[in-house]
Amino acid sequence: MAETGTAESLLTFPCVFPLKVMGRREDGFAQLVCDVVMRHAPDFNAGTIEMRTSKNGRYLSLTVTLNAKSREQLDALYSELSKHPMVMMVL
């Protein structure tokens, strides 16, 4: 049980939080990620998204950095992104 308490204390809110989202390189992926992030963090600046294509060009990694207000906000964002069929992984 002590692990939960320790994990919760690792972040102090509000904080700047980078989130990496990976998926296949297809039309609409970056826009989808941006839209989901904006729903959970309306002050997110879409111009700060960092994009990186895989070596073979089949996958796209997006790093979004947001001003996280709470653990609940991050959990909800992670949950929505993880459930979307275009998203392969969220870190």
C-alpha cells in the first residue's frame, strides 16, 4: 500500500507534463491527439507538439507537453487516448 502513496507524491500540481503518444502514421492522427488533449487541457498550445516519424515511416510519435492541473486530469487524458483505436501506446 505504501507504493500508492509514494507514487502520488512524485508529482506536485500544477506542473509541466510531457506525454508521448504513438500510432500509425495516418491522416488525422495528429489532429485527433490534439483534439483529445485540448478537451482535457484547454490551455494546451498545439504549436508545441513535437512529431517524430519512425525509421521506416510507418509510425508517428507525438510529444505533447501540457500544464497539468491534477492527477485526475492526467488519468482522464491517458484513459481517453489509450482507448482510441488510432493510438497504439501512451507514455
